[in-house]
Amino acid sequence: MATTMYFEEVVRDQGDKTSMEIELGRSSFYPEDSIYLKVDDKLVIMDRATAKRFVEAVAAVGSYHGFID
């Protein structure tokens, strides 16, 4: 499986009460390249339709907060 990691970090709650390990990247494990997401020790490799909706949602919330143009 070829992967390229784009994000890996322990993300902490603003109140520092909880945290989770998040890893995000691309995977070629299946015939169709797609996005993988690992939270704590649970891994999912999204099908292309789900990956598209995921990216659109993250971009929308990032745009709302002014994090992206």
C-alpha cells in the first residue's frame, strides 16, 4: 500500500480536557486511490464519493472561518 501522509498530530480540545491522534493522507490500498483517515487507532480508507464529500465539508468549514481563500 502506497501512502502519502499530509497531516499527523495529536489534536487537543481547546479546554485541554481531551485529545485524539489524527492522521490524514492518500492511500492506494484499493484499486482507486483515495483518502485515508486514522483517528486514535481506527483507520478508514474512504471510497471516492465519501472522500469528495469529506473534502468539500472540510473546505466549507475552513472557508467559513477564513482559514482558506
